Amino acid sequence: MTAREELHHLVDHIPENDVRTTRKLLRALVDPVELAILLAGEDDEPESEGERDAAEAALAGSGADVPFERLRRTRR
């Protein structure tokens, strides 16, 4: 059995309640952004009034929609 085959075998036998944690760990091995997210500390800074207003506006969808193709053209 190759190392990759063994990994597949092990993954197939992970208890259901550990699958989400295992997925996070495996993603962190493959993707440095996932690793950074996994290792990031909890944001314990209080939310400012400006941040709260910006989040509310974004969730309310009060801004104008921008088509994806237009975004792609402006980013090139």
C-alpha cells in the first residue's frame, strides 16, 4: 500500500464527529491561506461604530450591484 493509499484508507475510517476538524487540518497542509485562518487568533477587538454601519449596509444590500464582467474589466 502506498502512502497515498494509506491516507485514503485512514480518511475513510475517521469518525464522523472528527471529519470537519480533519478537513480543516488537511486543507491547512495544502493551502497556506487555510493554515493562516486556522492559526489566526480570535478577534477580540470591539467592533467600531463605522465597522458596524458598514456591515449593516453590506448585509442590507443597499449598494448598487456590479456585474461580474464589469469587475473583471476594471481589475485588468
